[in-house]
Amino acid sequence: MPFRYTAELAQQIELRWQDEWVERGTFFAANPAGPLTDGDGAAARPGAKPFFVMDMFPYPSGAGLHVGHPLGYIATDVVARFRRMQGDNVLHALGYDAFGLPAEQYAVQTGQHPRTTTEANIEIMARQLRRLGVAHDPRRTFATIDPDYVRWTQWIFLQIFGAWYDEDAVRPDGGTGAARPVATLVEAHASGRRPVPAGVEGVEEGAAWADLDEVQQRRVVDAQRLAYVSETPVNWCPGLGTVLANEEVTSDGRSERGNFPVFQRTLRQWNMRITAYADRLADDLSLIDWPEKVTAMQRNWIGRSEGAHVDFEVTDADEPLTVFTTRPDTLFGATYVVLAPEHPLVDAIVAGSASTWDDEVPETWRGAAANPADAVAAYRREAAAKTAVERQADAGRKTGVFTGGYALNPVNGASLPVFIADYVLMGYGTGAIMAVPGGDTRDHAFAEAFGLPVVHTVQPPEGHEGAWTGDGAIINSANEEISLDGLTVADAKTRIVDWLAERGAGSRTTTYRLRDWLFSRQRYWGEPFPVVYDEHDLPIAVPESALPVDLPDVPDYAPRTFAPDDADSSPEAPLSRNDDWVSVTLDLGDGPKQYRRDTNTMPNWAGSCWYYLHYLDPSHATGQVVDPALEQYWMGPGHNPGDTHGAGGVDLYVGGVEHAVLHLLYARFWHKALYDLGHVSSREPFYKLFNQGYIQAYAYTDERGVYVPAAEVVEDDTVESGYTWNGEPAFREYGKIGKSLKNAVSPDEMYAEYGADTLRVYEMSMGPLDLSRPWETRAVVGAQRFLQRVWRNIVSEETGAVTVVDEEPTVETLRVLHRAIAEVGEDMAGMRINTAIAKLIVLNNHLTSLPAVPRTVAEQLVLMTAPVAPHLAEELWSRLGHERSLAHEPFPVVDPQYLVEDTVTCVFQVQGKVRGRAEVPADATDDVLRELALADVGVQRAMAGRDVRTVIVRAPKLVNVVPA
């Protein structure tokens, strides 16, 4: 069979069409204006709906892709091809998130520049994706390491550095609060409309703006910028030699990359004021179409809590202790107070405590120390060795020590012992909690461990023991001035906060879990900060004409690393080793002066915060980060009919759920800052988000527990495990695909053995796109057989000639065809690609049963197959006599007349029980159905000679006979 559709023939077809697509510009996405036209040189067609589909930014690995990686890329390609056939103007491109730790680590090991490694990796990945047949616009491809892209990443940083958050500014969307240029902040201070804030280094509290010198004024402004430098508590990872954002630390207090221990340190670092956007980041999730799981994760990370601040007087402290609580109604049940070990009042409390423990202080409170000062010092040292995440994970151990001080409960004057415990964090609320063991399980466990009293303030069910966290009537909550007893929780909250506010002892407030984004990395392979420091150690933006600030050569690419447990070590960044670069002479407007560059680099998240905008306008011909007309066309509010809230954004964004917090939260923040400053019209970067599942695979270990090559394992019934490797027992497990498990399968292997279209069809048919699924190489042949049958229905395997006939299809064939058109189109639109393929198989099997396939039916089958098997479809379309690519051909349109069934099954019931069935015309009348039912043998038997009281007809599917 010289013309059978084999892997060899598939490769010839696929490589030829991939070249054709590039030569013809088949997948050039046309902008409405400018140099980026379609393959015919035309701008976007008037009336064509823009559709921007995007994959999450891939990082190019030296190992290339394994078969688990293409799942999302194939899915977006299928959607993009389908939408083109629907007449949409589709933009689908792919770039590379090229700054990253693996290339830098490889550079440390080999001395090879990270750029060399990264560019080689990009070449590997680009080849594999091209071979897969993904229909990207090649003119819009880029990498974050490209100098022009670095320039604009640094430019965006300067916009954020040059802005502050004005809570009173009115945004275009009608909301209040927006980023504004710092010039407006200076003007507000100079005019006296905005007082000088307290707490600025080198500036006296209450000072007037006019009384400040130039350096002091700069310090005031710098402290309010959206991007600012501060002494910041950070997650220091000695084993990696760099600081990490909270999101890069695992729940057990270790680095996400490398699994090294992470410690709390205070260092001078760049921060992004993402907290200013906390409410908008939480509220605007309701404007976009995202999976509920992801929106819940973002809301939980932002951690907005509405409650009250309550002030407690503290012994031996000059100022009150303020706690935040979401349950002020339980204040009468507070029996002790817990502070974070770092809380500033701890030192004052300890200083006023006795030099030895009072006799009534239980041993469990003392931490095995001789006095409060020693107990607190020892506990602080222990807490300092843990990250915030680790401290929360260890909260169940209920450790803590008594400070020696007491706080007075403002509602009843009770004297509450003050403890420190590491599960209370300075980063949440005020770093202090009032503990109500009667209404909180964690507080109750602590109270049990330390022998503290328990008071219930919400009536628990009869017989309930321990903390009661449910609803109920308020109890035990009254003093001479106010009684909450008998109220609901909601009413009690309102009453008690009003009472506290009247006495100056509390107020309503909102707190957040979200912390400002730590933006410095002690790395070489990243974007340099486009700032310099003057003689006052204050940052100054370099002029735009000096962008990009390029990475210099350095003698050693590695940050200085330390023993993983060396918590007292300090960062030493690679850039600090190039003195000629660090010290630079510039004329920034007041003559040549010497400045110092920042030796940190931006995190790799910087480049992925805005890359979707670069796809729209890769030339930046207007001198802007994105041409406003292009952003409005592809992403603006209202361009997508489904965007009923006017958020705008990418029409479809596909990627893994692992980016639910990190990338997606950061990108939303940058986008909102750009929106505030007038650079974009869309309020959100990504309108619809879809999380694809994962392809997993079996891995095998030997008797030592060491992973062995999965491809070399064979089934063997002679051993208990059922598998052997090199004749020895092997043990199967199920999990991720990867090099470490020795179960990776390269797509190159699949291309060679089956062809790219077969791989595409197999991955898309494995199951629903949002669910994970197991890889089974032996099952790929099923997808190949489907494509072989499609080929065989149109092309002779013996001669290569087209075998279709120019005859009208039968009505039966038309019914099968149009049912497939309707169902495949609906499934494609809903991203149910697996079921769409199943319905194509049904249609193709029907055609296989015919003596010859009518040309009209064959062409429509080819068109419907094109999104999932584009190379095969293009080849068949060409052989059927068409000169142009089918990529922009209309998707087949259903003819409703062929969806009407000739007959339907009508069920006959007697008193609601089925007694018979009959095939009846779909348009059968009530009278006809009544007569058929009464004549049915089963109905007559059930009636047993009884008279008929009534006959209920629900044409054409049901008749129910009711006997008298």
C-alpha cells in the first residue's frame, strides 16, 4: 500500500505544510492598522471579531518538551483554528519567558553565559512546537531577554516608580483610588492639601513641606512611591543566595526551587506597593470569567478581613495595645492576649516585668526560663529561625511564653495575661490577637495547653464541649453600660463596635493578608533596575534614552551561597563584582556626577507581567508600551460580546493552575497600574482563564526504590509486581512525567513513530481538557487509525488517487453529516475537544460503510477535522482540488432540516407504568397516538377490560392511559 497514511507519509505532509504556512503567512494576525497585516498584505477585515487567544509563557528548558507539555498548546491551537473558521480575526502567538534560575545555575556550573544556554533552549523548543503544527504568528515571537523587550520592562518599572497611589483619585471606571504621577504628590504636599506623613527617615513628625530641604522632600516622596526601597523583613535563602517572595516559599518553610531552608531577615530591598490594589484585586475578580478555584485562591491570598480594632491598656506600656478581630462580638470572652514575637510592645512589657517569675505564674507559662526576659529572648530566637509560612504550619504545636505583663479588657476590666507565640504574625492585622477560647478552636487548644479560662459568648448546643464556632444567641456579654445577650452575632458586632468607638477604645477596620511584593533578587540573570543611587543613597530613575540598562559581564555568575542553615549570612549579588559597571558617571541634569547602580535584578515575574501587550505591538512604533488603538482593538472593554462588565482583556488564556497566585496576581497588579496611568483601556489583563489538566504517566522503581527507564519495563506475570526491568522485579507508580522519574516521552519520538497530527488527536481525545489523564504510548495507535480511515475514505492507498464521487449524498448520510456539524461545532465552541473528536469518528465510520464517499460530505469532514489534524486536512483539501489553505475557510454550517428525526419512540403507559412502545412519525397527531396506544397489546393486557377514563397525550413521545 504505497499511499497508506503512515508515520513516514505523515512527516512528509507535515513538514511540507509547515513550510507552506510560513511562506504564505497563513497565520499572520492582521492588526487594524500598521505594518502587521495578514498573509495577503491586508489589514484586519472590517466586521471581523478580534479574538486574542494566549498560552501561559513557557520557560525554555534544555531538555526540551515531553509529551505532557503540548497539551495546552494543542488546545489553544485547536480553538484558534476553529475561531478562524468562524470568521474571527485571531491573534495567537508565543514568546519565551527566558530569564530564570536553571540557565543561571548551568552558567555557574559550566561558565557558559546564560544567554547562550537560553537561546539554544529556545531553538529546541521552537523546533518542537513548529513540528507540532501550532499556528502562531511568527512575527510576534520574542523572548524576555531581547534587548527591546528588556527596555520596555524597565520602562514599565519606571512608570510604577514614578507613581503613587492616590486613594481619592477618580478612575475612568468610576471607582475611587488610582496610581498617579508623583508630580501630583509633590504638588499636593507643596500646596498643603496633603500633610507630610509621619515615620519618614530623617523627617520630624509634623514638619511642613516648605520646611524640608530637597533631600528630605525626596525621602517623603520616595516613601510613598508604588515602587520603593525599604528595610524589609524578607525570606532569606542562604542555600540559593537570594531572597524570595512569600509565594516562592513552600508551606514547610523551604524554597520552592531547590528545597532549601528559608529564614526571616531584614534587608534593604525593592518593593512593589501591591497592597494599595488589594480591594480592586479582590473585587474585580467578579468582572472576569475565571475558574472558581483560582478566584478563591486569589481572594484567600489577598485575605481581606472586615472587623474592628480594639485597644487594650497594657501594664508598663505607655501606649495601648491594638488588636484586630473579625469577631468583636466575642470581646467579653477574651481571656488572654497573644502578640507576635516581633511586636514592638514586647520589649516595653518585658522591661517592666519582674526580674523573676511571680509565684502564681504556672510552670507551663515560663518556657523553662528563670524570668520573663530570658523566656522571651529564647522564644524569639526560636521563632526567628522560621518563615511566616512555617510558623503558621506549626501553629498546632501551641508553643508560647508569658511576657510577664497584663492587658485590661475594655469591656469588663478583666486582667488578661499577655503571651507571645509564633503563630501570630506581624504581617497580619496588628500582630496581636485577643484570644477567645470559647469561640475559636486554635485559641481553645492554646488555653488547654496553658491552663487558661474558657468563656463562651455564643450559646453552644446542649452537651457540646470545647470551642463553639457556629452561630447562636449571644451570652455572657454584658456590663453596666451595654448588654449583647440575646442578640444575633451580626447585631452584636454592630452594637459593640459602636460602643467602643464612643469611648475611643475601638473602630471598624479592614485588614489584608496580602503584603507588598518583594521585588529584588540577588541574581545575575534578570533585568537590571533602571535606577542609580546618589550620594544620599536615594534612587534616581535613569532617563528613558538610557534604556535598556544591559547586564554587564561578570567574573562569576553565581550569587554567593552559604550553608543552607546559615541564617546569619547576607546576600552578595553577582553584579556587585563588576566595579566598572556599578560605579557610573552620568549627567542627569546637574552636570556629570558619579552614581552607584543597583546590584540586584528584577524577579523573573517582571517579564511575564506584561508580555501579552508585546504580542499586540511588538514594534512599539508609536514610542509607547502599546499603541492605544491596538490595545483597544484586541483587548479593550466591549471588544468581546461576553465581556458584559467591561473589563476587557485577553479573550482566552490557557495555562496551569499552579500560576493561580504568583503570575496572575502580579500581572493583574501591573495591568491596573498601567490602566491608572492611561497606558491601557482594559481593567483586567485576562478576561477568560482556562486551566488545563496534566498528562501523567506511570513510573517504575526497582527493589532499591530507584527509578528505572519506563520504556524498558515489560509486563511479566511471573513476578508478583507484574513488571520487570532487565529481568528484575519493577514496581509501578503513577505521577508526573519528568526526567527524575525516568518516564518522560519526547514528542520527537511520537512525531517519528506516528506523526504530529496523531499526537494532537491522541492528546485531545484523552478526556476533558481540564482534567488530568494518564499517558499510554500504546494507545496512541488508536488516534493514528482514525486518521488512516479518514485518509482512506478520500485517497486510494494503492494509487494515491482521490476516490470521492460527485454524487448527491443520501438523506441518511446527510442526517449523519449535519448531526456531526451541529455537535462538533458546539463541542469545539465549548472546548470539549475530546467529544468533538468522538463525533468525527462516528461520521467517518459512517462514510467507511458507503461504496464511495460523496465529495460534498468529504470536504465538510476535512474542514471539521482541520482544527485537530491540520496537516492531514490541508493535504486532503489540496488533493480535493482547492488551491488556497483551508485555515480561513468557513466551518461547515448545519442545515436544520436534517436534524429533524423521521421517527421517534413513543412510550405507552397505563397509570404511569410503561406497558408498550412504538416508532411513530415525529409529527404524529394526538388522535393518531391515542389510537395506537389503545390498540397496543401491552396496554390492552394492563387495562384488563376496564373502561378508559382519560388518555393523556404528550406528542410525540408519551401516551398515558388512565383506566376508569
